[in-house]
Amino acid sequence: MAKRDFYETLGVKRGATEKDIKQAYRRLARKHHPDVNPGNKEAEEKFKQINEAYEVLSDADKRKKYDQYGENWEHAESFFGKDHARRQAAGWPEGVRFERGDVGGSSFGDIFDSLFGQTRGDPFGGRVGRRPRRGEDLEQPVEVSLEEAFNGSTRLLELQMQEPCPACKGAGTIGGPSGKDCISCRGLGITVQTRRLEVKIPAGVADGSHIRMAGEGGEGRGGGPRGDLLLSVSVKPHTSFERRGDDLHVDVPVPLALAVLGGEAQVPTLKGTKLALRIPPETQNGRVFRLAGQGMPGLKSTARGDLFAKVKVVLPANLSDRERQLFEELRALRPN
């Protein structure tokens, strides 16, 4: 049966970046993992295909060979270069085109051997040694309120993470490469574990900010270090305050008489307190006052933004007879 294109398997274009490939792999692996789809053989087979494709496309050297030779990338060097003598000694006929899986093809167990640092055989009986590999960087979305972004906060996250199977240590088999499939992981070499992690959201964080937590990402392979966890922060819109950079903007309702005669208005803050703002006589609707240093804290500095208070003149309603009379007198005095 023809081998499916690895790029098609992951749903990415041939020119996809390393980040695109990682994101596609994580999304599909979580969707089709056998622990998420117990007893679903179709999902298990799809999961194997996803990991096979990712093992090749995530490795720059393997991906280059795959792009050049297609399905036969694993045997390309053997037939086009340095392994010519060994091929002859093994009695392989000249000019034969091998399909994947004819000799030395990567089984699913081989793939996880590579992913988690196990040794495995090559087509000529040699051994590929352990190669420590750093774990993947994982990205986790986190949503916070504007108050939490102002004050800083904490979150308890539950992360679904793929880990090497503790029973077979990621090999997929018990008793070596020729042993039986591991019962714990069904021969996959990995399990999905729920990991709880308390993370700190620093004050001043903005929408679209990324917070890197070193060593909290995917498990390393072959003794390599863990990757990092990247928190992708989104800040929910506020009903009263608008954020622009580190500055805050808020509307302040001011009664008509106060705007005309002057006085003091109360400006709300994200701290939950109110600041006194002096309103000069004859203040026009829409006038903006700047309260220095009352905005958002800086994420990477000690400087704070400013708070801009915009006057919203409130017209009186339900006038009494006396109030209406006074407005009539005012209109007579100021006809224009």
C-alpha cells in the first residue's frame, strides 16, 4: 500500500516552519492518542502515522533527505554513496528500488526508540547510539482579567503531557527490541499524564504576552533536559477601563452643575479605590485629565503608565418645576 505523505499526515505545507510542524503534531497527537480514544483502533493507527511523520519532519537532516528522496529517504545514502560496498557484500542486486519497509524500515517501536533515546539497529546490523535530546517547548493559553494583569496573580494549570511510559521507559517493548509489546502503553512507548502546575502571572502582563517557564515543558529524550512551558496570555476586556499600552483610560460621569461651576469628581482605579479629581469651572464634555503614574505597572521596568480620565457630562433628568424655571431663565440670559 502506498505510503501517505508525511506533510499531508500532519496537515502542513512542505514549506512549513519547525514551529508549524510542532503545533500540528501536538494538536493531532492529543486528539488521536489511544488514552483519549480507548479501544479505537483507527485512532491508534492514526496516532502511529502522526508520530512517524513527526519523527522525520522534526529532524532537519531527515527532513532534508525526505524532501529529496521521498519514501526511500532512509536508504538513499546506501544506494547513492558511502554504503555501496556494504550493499554489494550483502548480495543486494544493483539498481533495485526499495520501498519503505523492505529492509530496515522504521517500525513504530523504532520511532519511539528514537524519540526517547533508545538504541536501535540500522539496515546493516550496526547500532545507533543514544543521543540526548531536549524536550519540546509546550505552549499553554492563559486568560486573565485586567485586574489580575494589574495586580499579578497565580493560576493552577492541568496539562495533558506525553511522557515516556514508566513500565518500558519509552521502548514500547518489554525485554528488548525483540520482546513483547508493553501492556501499560500498548507498545506505543508513551502515556498521557495529567500534570498540575501552579504558575505566577506577573503584574503588568499584556494581551499577547508570552511567559517562559524554564524546564516545565516536554520530557527530554535519552537523558536530555525538559523543554520549556510557554504561557500565551490573553487579557479579557474590561467593562469600564480601556488599556492602551501601559496607560489606562476611563470615563468619569460629571453632573452638569459640577462641570459648569467646578468642583471635585471621583475617578475609579483598578485598585478598587477612587481618586479625587479637581474639575475646573466650565469644563467641557469630553475633556481628558491625566493622572500620572496611576496606570498599569511596567512588565519589564519599575515605571508605571498613566490614567486618563475623560469627562462625561451627565444632564439632569426628572426636573422639578423650580429647576425647569431656572433653566428657562438661563436660556433667556443666553439665547445663543
